[in-house]
Amino acid sequence: MTKKKIVHLIKTLEVGGCEIALLRMLPLTNNTFEHTIVTLRQEGVLSERFVKEGVCIIALGQHNLFDIASYLRLKVILNQINPDLIVTHLLHADVIGRIYVQFIVTCRVIASIVTTYNFKKYWAARLFERLTKGLATQYMANSNSVKEAYVKKFGVREHKITVVPRGIDIGFFSNTENIQQLQHVFAILPTDRVIICVANLHPN
């Protein structure tokens, strides 16, 4: 069976929540899909780990959003790959996907949304979503709360958002260090109550 080709557009593969989630998920579907990640800037520190997992990485080397030559290179790359689907990740890629890419390809371009952009510094992202929601053909949200926020806050029509929860391969955690070693490193007594927060500690 011929694998479906999916191109993922993202600014770079530095360490971040979205990038780590992709690193954990994409290899699990290598038997069904042929994944290619196009980093709009440089490759990033996680790129080698993606390559080891069988995911192709192409760095566009874009200097900024007004780097005209980079758009020509991107068009050539997409024509060569001829993907069945393009998924944009995070704001930089969403801008390029929505304003440029979807008009030069025949396949569908969808935006993967993972945040509600509540934090004050994301004002530009909120403005972008409000102004371009009509251009977006489809959204893929990682949770119902993100979908609800896009419907209520940005006025996106509900039918345009599909929720695809991010699964976690629990095997990833099977090689964690011995608990006694961790208790020693962090000076945790066996009687201590430990609270772990896996999140950004800012309102969002």
C-alpha cells in the first residue's frame, strides 16, 4: 500500500512542547504515513532525533517573513514532494500556510492548534486568527478546550475544527532513572510529598 505523504511546516525544531509532541507521535505512524518536516528557519537541535526515527527534515533557511527567495524554494520543495496533506504548526508556519502555501498546492492545508493565545504577549497571534479565520480551510485541535476557545474567542465555525487528542506512548517513560536515584539527586525524603507540574507556569 502506498503511504500517504504528509508535510509538516514549522519554524524550527528547537525544544518546545509542540516539537516534542511531534517527536513522540510521528514515528508511531511511519508505517502508514511518510512524514517530511520542513523547518522554515534552521533545522534545530531536535532534528537529528527525528531523522533517527525515520522522519525526513528539510531546512528552508528563511531569514524572515519577507524573504522572497525562500518562498520560491518552498514551492520547489512542495512540488517535488507532492504531498497529500500539509499541516502547519505554530504561528510562523500558520501565517505562511494560510497566506501563501494553500494557494500554490492542490492538497489540503490545515492548521494544528494547541494553544488559546491567552497570554498578553500573543496579541499578534490573536489578531492574525481573527483576521484570517476565513482563509483557514480546516483546523486540528489537540483538545476540546482549544476548540471551544477558537469558536468563542475567534469566531471560527465549529465544523472547521476537528479534535485529535495527542496520545502518549507510555513506553517512553519505561527507561526513567531509578526512583531512589532521583530522590537522592533532588534531596527528596521517602516521606516527602512530591508535586510535579508539567506545564508552562504562566496564564494561558
